[in-house]
Amino acid sequence: MERCKKIGFRLFQGHFFAHPEIVSGRRLSASQAGLIQLINLASGDSETVRIEEGIKHEPALAINLLRIVNSVGHGLSRRTTSLRHAITLLGRRQLQGWLQLLLMTPAGKTPDASRSPLLQVAALRGRMMEMLIGQSHPRDGKLADQAFITGIMSMMPAALGLPMNEIFEQITLEPEVMEALSSHAGMLGKTLALLECFDADDGQGCDVLLGQLHNVDLDRGTLNTCLMDSLRWVNGNTEGD
């Protein structure tokens, strides 16, 4: 990758970028620390006014939030200019996921999966986790939300260069998500392990995990379908940004 970069290549993708370069005790930048504070506010029971106050200290973040909420996809009859209203419209779960993607973005840039291999992997894994859980537990919206967060968070060691246990000390997560990330426990953990085998082209590992999920309507065909749909979703999210 470094040789290709030196001779002029500018676009890269692949599982290589999901491999973390861990430096225990690494200090986070001021912008990363600010994002982590906002993630913790969004994932907890903090009042909207506290989240709003935190975003006000990051003008670029505030502008991007208003841009997202005022996009055509939200179908608003008039533009939203209030940060508090924008936070309410976007929702805590969506805000948390967006902030976590921002945490993987180089300073001064906006999250664009078409230009960042790591963001592409993170967004793709989050979406696939969400879709697989939606397939196996169609009536459990909370579990699907947790699945998306789990998928994104699985890329945090690569994004921050920190071991997962140090990330847990800084970012507030629900116990089910932490257990899935640390020991592949529960439905979320087994689904994450399944995707990791799928990403690594480990067919035997996929079959073993699919066997462990025998009470769930998942198979190789479901994985391939979710991959295609998730790729469309990731590419659709980057068009026109």
C-alpha cells in the first residue's frame, strides 16, 4: 500500500485497513476527545440541551448536523435551523453512530466512505450487522440499533490505534455491545464473529458459526444478500456528498 501511495495511487480499499496498529496509552487529539465526550452524552441519559451545548463548541460539526437533517431524505417541509430540533429529529442512536464514524475521520475532513477505506469497512460492517439482526430478530429494533453500533465499534481499534479495553474506558457502551466486542458473547457477538469470518473469506468458520446460530434463519445466501444490499447502502450514502 505504501509503495502504491508513493507512485501516485490515491484510492484504496480492502480488509488490510481494518488491521489496527495498537499503541497502548496513546493520547487522543483534542477533537477526538471532544467527539468521545459527545458520544457519551448521546449514548447516556443526558438532556438534549447538554448535547446541543457540546456541539455548539464544534462549528463544523454543527453545520454538518444541520446539513444532514435538512437533506432530502428527512422529508422536512421547511429547513431546520435549530441544533436542538436537529438532534431530536436525527435521534440519539443515529447521532451516536454518526459521531462514531466521525471519530474515524482524519482531522478537518467530513466522513466520506468513498474516500476512506476504513470508513467504508466500518459503515459496511455496521449495516451488515444491522441487517442480519433484522433478519433474525425482525421485531427487536433496539437489538438492530445495538448491532449497527457494534459493527462500527469493532473498527475503533484500527481507527484510534488503541486496544479495545482502553476504548471501553473512554466511550460509554451498553453491556451487550461491550460483551460482543470483547468476547463475541451473545447474539451480537456471534453475529460479529460471523462477519469477521466472512470478511476473511473463512468459509469453514462461517459454517461453524452458522451452525451455532441454527435457531436463526441465516445461511450463506443471507450473508451474500446482506453484503450486496449493504454495499448499495454505503455507495448510496456517499453519492452527491
